[in-house]
Amino acid sequence: MLRIKACGLSDVGLARTHNEDCFGIDPDKKLVVVADGMGGHSHGEVASRIAVQSIRDYVDRGAVGEDEGENPSDSKARSGGPGGLQRHSRLLQDAIRIAHRRVLGAIQEDGALYGMGTTVVGMLLKGNTAAIGHVGDSRAYRIRDRDLQLLTQDHTWVNEQVLAGFLSEEQARVHPLKNVITRALGGESDVVVDMLEVEVAPGDVYLLCSDGLTTMMPDRDIQAKLTAEDSLEDSCRALIQEANSRGGLDNVTVVLLAVQDGNSHPG
């Protein structure tokens, strides 16, 4: 049986007055979530908090498609549709869709919140399979054998241009429209959640983060920091300190999840 150890840190950065990021870690359910709110003032903070709490509550109940009339068959997934997903993957997918409805509901109840939204990336581990769901440009990475692999695709205008071959990765990093999100919770009336299932192995480390990290640091520098530190806590601190040393233009949140074999001491 696999065990996990997880650690998360969030920082306001050097340019913002308040932190609109939110994260959640549930070691019992083997769930980690990162949300990056948007909307100005404190509205982004409201959206990200609603998203994280909604996902945690839904996963904790363990229901699939039974909340608020949600039908899992309505969801779409990059991995080939809900019929090809394992139960815990459908659970996470539905949890993100419910979080979207909750953000929309909050906006309908309080007009002052109009325009708020949030990105989200979540990981739910069951057995030796990790379900990863995301909307927006918060990312999930895997570190295996000291190599860093990006597991998610940003839902941004510039990434769509990169995928279409119109921009290079280098051009995308400095493009004036690099922060334009094409998909978020609280935006359209419905949301498409990208889902991915990956096989995990002892020794794997998974990084979930907001774009406050990735806009400040290219992947090669993230990898260098992660492989240089001895503990998850030190790695989290090192990543945030490095993002701030490069300008800290946004809130930055990092969550690390390490997969251990059953004989390892649980974290």
C-alpha cells in the first residue's frame, strides 16, 4: 500500500496586497488542491476558497454525480471520456464541476462578486493511480528520477497559440497576453474539466502550483530547486523564495506530494 507525505505553502508575493490563492491537503483522502482566484479586491480570494472547500467536501462525501443533480456523463475528459475513467477520477471531475456551480451561485447571491473566478488543479490518489483534474493555468508536475514533467496544459490564449504552432515557448513566456485565461471556474455557465490518470510509483513527487510560480521560473529552474533540497518543506520554501527573488509579481502557492511505499514512515 502506498503512503503519501504532503506539504504546501502560499505567499502573497511582493507586488500584491492580499493573497487570492488557496490550497487544501487531505492526507486521509490523498487529495491535494490548488486554486488561484481572480476578480480584484477580495473577490478572487472568495472564489478560490469556495472552490477548494467545495472539492474537499464533495470528495469527503464520496458521492459521484449525486449532488445538485450533477450527471457525470455530462463531463468531458482528455483521457477519452467519463466511461474510461476510474471511479475516483470521476469523483474529482464532478467535484470540480460542483465547485464551478458553487462559485456561480455565490455570484448570483451577491452581485458585488460579479466577475470573480478561479483556476483550479487537483490530484486524488487511489491505489497506484493518480487522478489529476484542472481548469485554467494552475499546473501539475511530476518529478521522477530527478526529471520534471509537466502533466497539465494551460488553458490560456498563449498556450493555445503555442499548441497551434504560432508562438514558441520562449515567446509565450514574455507575450503581453500571457495572463489571458480561456477557461476558469465561475466563467461560462458550464465548464470543461481536463482529466488525466497517471500511474504513480514510490519515489514520485508531484508539484501542484499557481502561476505565480511558473511565470517567475522556467521549468528547468523549478526542477533544479526541487532536486537540490532534502525535504518537502525546504523545497516549498525554496520555490517561493526564488519566485519572490525574481520579482514576486503574483501570489505564489506550491503543494508537494511525495509517494512512499508502505514500509516508509507516513507523513
